[in-house]
Amino acid sequence: MARPDRLVVVVGTGTGVGKTWVTARLIALCRAKGLRVAARKPAQSFAAGEVTDAEILSGASGEKPDEVCRPHRWFDRPLAPPMAAEVLGLGAFSIADLAGELAWPEAVDLGFVEGAGGVRSPLAADGDAVDLIRELGPDVVVLVADPGLGTLNLVRLSVDALTGQPVVVYLNRFDDGDDLHRRNRQWLEMQNRLTIETDPAPMVKRILQ
């Protein structure tokens, strides 16, 4: 099976931190550099009528939404994917199932895989984003986090769960004029020795290193 030359998995410290929009922005910047980019969402759950993550990612990558996320992994219930599948009366699926369904086009320079919810949110009946990352063995893991109150705890817990993985933390919606944002970034860099980015362009450079 084809695999991108470089594989990036994007996860978040929780729901609502903006990982889909961050992923879409990174994809757009990489394509602007002339790279061949593809996006994949192994499973997605959503409220009826809302724009899905696959639709947002496909808009950035130039693919079709059902190429980004296979149609049988679209669950129109705002629950963790395996829970949504259960409510809809659909069969259980495993992390190995999701990993095995990631079909990539030939000759892709950069592949993005986006998780669902936080790093420990259930992604399949037998695992979460941490388990999917272990299965895929990506070159880079981008951890998207909010820059405000509570992020020190959430980032540290998430990074601990991702021990052994090449993690770069992206503080989304970072405001350099906000004292709390600046202090949180400094603490994570100085006390926890984490690699932190707050702007998409430098993050692209990190991804391509």
C-alpha cells in the first residue's frame, strides 16, 4: 500500500481546540510550496447539518470529502466515533481497521491524519489516538492546544500519553499580547522542554525537518 513520503498525525488536547482548522491551514501552506499533500480522517462524528471535518480538510487538500474520510466512517451523532457507531446500530471497529483503511494516492509528499477529540478520546472500540499513532508510526505528531488557562495541565498530560513520539505542540489562537499566553508558552518551553509553535509558517518548517 502506498504511504506518503512524510506522515504527520494531528491530535488535540481536547475537543474544540481547533485542530481541523490548524490542519487545513498547514495543508494549504504545504501545497503553496508545491508539495503533493493528502489528508485523512479515519473516523468522524458530527451533529446533523454541520460542516464536517472531512469537508474542511478536503477543501484544503483538493480531494473529495469521501476520500478524506470513508463514507462508512461518517457518524452523524456528536459522540466519540465508537459510541456514535453503537448508537446508530453499526458494528464495532478497531484501531487496526482504521489504520488499514487509510488509502493514500501514489507519490504523496506529505500525508496528514487527523484524530478526533483529545489524545485519549476513544477512536475505536479498542483504542484512541495514542494507539492509532503507535500503529501508524508517523514522522511528526502535532499536538494542538488552547493557549489559555488550563493548558499546562492538558498539554503535559497529553505529551505524557505520547511518550516516545516526535511531538511538536501548537498553541492555537495564541496572542503575544496576552500575558497568560506568553507565560504558558514560556513554562512549557523552559520547564517542560517542549517544542512550541504558535504560527502556521514555522510549524510547516518543523513538519518538513
